[in-house]
Amino acid sequence: METTRILRENGYSHLPIIGCTADAMLKHKKEFLDAGVNVCLSKPIDKSDLLFSINRILNDEIHVPIDENIEKALNNSKDSSILINYEELMILKENVGDDILVSLLEGFISSTPEQLSKLKTAITKQEFKQAKDLAHTIRGSAATFGFIDMVSHSKNIELANYKSSLFSEILTEHEKLISSFEKTKMTIECDYL
């Protein structure tokens, strides 16, 4: 919020700013709006809400939702055959360029195994808050690149009801996430690296 205040105080009133908060309370959102954000969204961010907000702020329909099949995969499809949303990856490439995209992909490929290992440890030790946080981080990183299958599996882990879910089911979902990462890694290394 402080950065937004500074930007607004220094003449950047035209700059669109979307605030994101884990606190969905109206009072907290009002603090963001009072600081100068155009819109405040609650985490986890719904892609259609984000696109709607961008369109409203820019007063244009330049950002459109992704197609129905990909939306289903993002919304927890149990048997997703879509590994990568190449449209999302190409949009990222257009925005950052080839060299930066390659660097980002290399960073993702090198850092994700450690995150997956930490996630398994948290699940095994039944540190469920940490497991949910790690799954959320992995999901966000995967979504940045359009790695749909990884998004789906990490979302399943993040949103699992750890009190009623069978422990083995959560571990199985983790194994599916690892498998998805390995397939995604192989595809990315062949296509981009």
C-alpha cells in the first residue's frame, strides 16, 4: 500500500494499480482503495475477475478469458490432458522477450524440485499450513507460464481438507504434481532451452 501512496503522491495518478490481498474483509480492501489502488482483489486471484478488472481500468476489451477447455483445466479438472497452455506462454514471451523468458524458465526448472521436496516434507510431517503455502507458491509460479497440469495438481493440494482427506490421497496428488513437473520440464527443455 505504501508504494501505491508514494506513486500517487508523485504524480502517477494515471498508472493503473491492482491490489491483491489475502484478507477478504471489506475494511482491508477499503484501506487499499484509500491508498490509491484502482481495484483490490482477494487471493486466490480468480483469472476472470482479474481480466474483468483490467478491462474496466483500461476501459477496453483487450484482455479476454482463455478458452473453455483451458478454463476447465484451471478449475481443477481431475484428468487434464493439457500440460501447457502455449497461448499463455506466448503472451509472456511477447511481454518479456526471448532472453528473459528463457531465464525465467531456467529459474523455474532449477527451483521447483526444492519446492516439491519441501512440500513433500511438510505433507509427511503433517505441517498443513506450510504445505498449503508451498502448494500455493508452486501453483502461482506454474500459472505464470501456463503450466496447466501443474496448476491443477498444486491447487488440489492447496485446497485439500487436511482434516477429512485421506493422507494417502494428498501424497498421491503430490506424486502427480512431481510427474507433471517432470513432463513439463522435458517439454520446456526440448522446446525452449
